[in-house]
Amino acid sequence: MTDRKPTPGATRQQLRPGLRSWLVHHRSVALQTLKDIADQGLANFLSCLVIGIAMALPTLFYLTLINVAQVSERWDGQPRLSLYLSAGAKPTAVLAKVSGLAAGSDVDLISSEDALMQFASSSGFSDVLLALDDNPLPSVIEVRPEGSVREVGLLIEELSRLTDVDDVTADIAWIERLNALVQFGEYLVIVVGLLLAFGVTLSIGNTIRLSIENRRAEILVVKLVGGTDAFVRRPFLYLGLWYGLGGAVLCCLMLWGSMLLLQAPLHVLIASYEASFSLRGLMVADVAALVLIGVVLGIMGASLSVGRHLRKIEPQ
Amino acid sequence: MIRFDAVSKRYPGGRDALSDVSFEIAERQMVFLTGHSGAGKSTLLKLIMLMERPSRGQVFVGGQNLARLGRRQIPGLRRQVGVVFQNHQLLFDRTVYDNVALPLLIAGLGQKETGRRVRAALSKVGLSGKEGQLPIALSGGEQQRVGIARAVVNKPPVLLADEPTGNLDPVLSREIMALFGEFNQVGVTVLIATHDLELIEEIDHPKMQLSAGRVVS
């Protein structure tokens, strides 16, 4: 107890963790946690199921929305715009302007003379009409615009600004309403999705908390023999990852099942509208996104829980 | 190797576990820390491992001032200090091999090297061939040996033991103490806390006695 010379060298004989052994450890932790999950099959299956259901709800809603949007996009009842020209207008000149503005659309001119003749032949008022000095009917240009409801809306604004156009009529209110509804639905999906993502994170965090409690003794020993925080955290993060992944897979299975159940009644409904329509189900990209979301939420929930609870477990 | 400079430790509630403790243990020395239960032996060991921090004074291990070590540097210190506990602190759901291999796993050692060192440590404590058993299947003395193997498998320069023979009969206790002596012979600095004066009477190593938190001899 006399030698006062410090000997720092003796404490430096640390074992450098190589990248290879680090990767090996990651692999073994990943496999070990997976095995732990499998060992307690039912309880963990239920945990994953909760996550899966929470993920399936907004996704199902989202798929419904996509399909509705698809219907509204492919609706062949495109609005027909009628432009009533003012009395002094030169119909052919206006027609040229309109064709310029509504490029790619079907544009038809019904001159006032044509209109009068049509009316005369179909209404049986020909005698009365011939007695008139002037033709009371305006020339009309009919436009069947291409493009989305928004673009059609803009086109209507432009057309009604033309000098020789008295009035533009179009019946697109219902499409606008549907569109607004779809847009509202999109926000709703985001809000519901965020709420449920929050729920999933908390649920995974809670499951991880229980697991931390169960492995308290092990954590203490690992800390005593020099385990770093990252080392202690690792198995729990993998646990979160597996829960998220399991939840995502169950979510996809449930959605697939739901689609199968919904397909038949939906086809009956669609057939009644005599429309051709194919249900857009889960695509590979959706599955990939769900898996990614599940994994991210899993790791997030786990790291939140680990951050909160691991600090409290210190050897005494 | 281990130096205490006027160290005091007061636990919340006002109990002084250590008051003004100063001593130095040289490299390669083996020292017994004696005293009654509650004299502060465990607290002293905990300060060396940073399981506790002193209220006053400074602790040095290997020339390093532990007050300068932050939370993140604690694992590094603990890898330099092997510890044997009275209650073993073994993981009862892991095999003997896995228990002993834990410090090497943490240090990131390769599988081959780990296997070699674990077998060497187990053979050193006389437990060759028990790698695959669960600790629960072993006797108390054997469990303690597993704990010792785990403490030395990483070849730490410092070895601490807190009542390592607390639950063992005199014959086993003597064997365990002899084992610590062997580690000391190969250059490990050893500090053993024990209240079993009879046992260490015949062993020729410095003894430091704590009483009510003070060094009395």
C-alpha cells in the first residue's frame, strides 16, 4: 500500500470490439430475441395482433379512399359545358378562341340558325317561329372538356371571361362535392393514422417495458461486468423491431382477408352501375410501406421505453 | 493501483458509510478488507466500481481519477475490474459457459477466442467439463467458482471480491482463497472484503480493518 506511482498502462489493455464481432453480435441478438418471442408464442402473437389491427384500420380506410378516388377519376359522365353567345357575336370567331383555350376537348358549334331549325322541327311551333322577325335563340358552343375537376373549374372561369360569351352552364357540382369528400377523407386518414401510430408506439413500448422488468437481473449483471448502454439496449430494440414486423405482416394478412370478403358484394354494387371497375387491393409497394412503418414504429416504441426504464436499473 | 484520498460517503438519510478513508493498494498486491457487517466494506468496493460515487474525496484506479469518469465511461472502468459477489450474481437461465463468456461478449471478442478463454478460465477454477450445465445444477462452491471465472475471464488488472466465502464451509472457503492467491501470483491486484478473520489469519497478506466507516489498522 505504499507504491504511489500511477500505472495507467495497466488499465488500457482493453479488448477492441471489431466490426466483425459487432455484426456477429447483432445477428445473434436478432436471432435470440426472435427465439424468445417464439418461445412465448401466444402472448407475443396477441401483442403483434394488436399492432396489426391498429395498422390495418387506417390502411383499410386508405384503400377505400384510393378506390373511391379512382372511380371519380374514371367517371365517363364528364361535364358538358354550354357557352351561350351574346347576340352580336361572330360564332366562328368565338369557336376558334374556345378551341384554343380548351385544347384537346371536343368543341361543337350550334349556330342560332341550326338551333332554330332543330327547335322548329322538334317542337311543332314552326309556324309561330317563322312569324318572328328575329331568331330568338342564341348560338351555343358545347365543350366536353378533358382533365380533372380542378382543371375543368379553371377552364370554366376562363371561358366565362370571354367577351362574347354571355353565360356558361355546367353541372359539375356533384363532382366537386365528391372531390372535397375524398380530400377530407385523405386528411382523416392522416389524422387517424397518426393517432393509431401513436397507439402502436405506446403499445410496443409497454410490451418492451414488461420485457425489461422480466430481464432485470440480466441487465444488472451485464452492467456490472461492463456492458455499455448500447449493448444493454440492443436486444430490446430488436424485440421492438420484431413486434413491429410481426404486426405489419398480420396487418397485411388481415387486409388481404378483408379484401376477399369485400370483393363479392362490391362487384354486385358496381355491376348495378354497369361500370367496369377493378378493386385496387394491396400492392407490393403498400406491403413494403407497411412493413417499413411497422419496423420504424417498433424500434421507436422500444427505444422510448428503453430510454425511460433502463436508466432506473443500476446495480446497487 | 487503487488509491483513496480522504474519501467519505454519506447515504441519503445521513448515515456515514465511510469517513475520511485514505489508503493505497499497489499493483500486484493482495489485500484483505475486514470489519463487521456495516463497517463500510461493501461501500468501499462499490466506490471502486462506480456503483456509488463518494460524497467527498477522490478515488483513483490505475492512476485514473474516477470523479472524471462520466456515465458513459463507467462500462470501460468495469471491464478493468473483475468482481466476485457473495451471491454470485449468475444468470440462472444461462449455461455456465454463457455466464462466463458474458464479459467477452460485451467486449466484442470473436467466438473462437471466447471459447478458448472461457475454457481456460473454467479449467483454472476447476470446473472443466461443466460448460453446458445450468448454474442451478451446481453446488454453492461451484457457483462461486463460476462467478470467479467470469470475473477473471477478461483478464482484468484488478479483482474485487465481496464476501466471496460468505456461504461456504471452511474447506471450500480455503480453496477459494487459494484461488485468489493464484490470480495474485500472476500479477492481478486483488482486494477481498471478508468478515471471516479466522480464515485469513493464516494467509500472509496485508489486512486493512474498517470500523464504523474508518480505517483502524
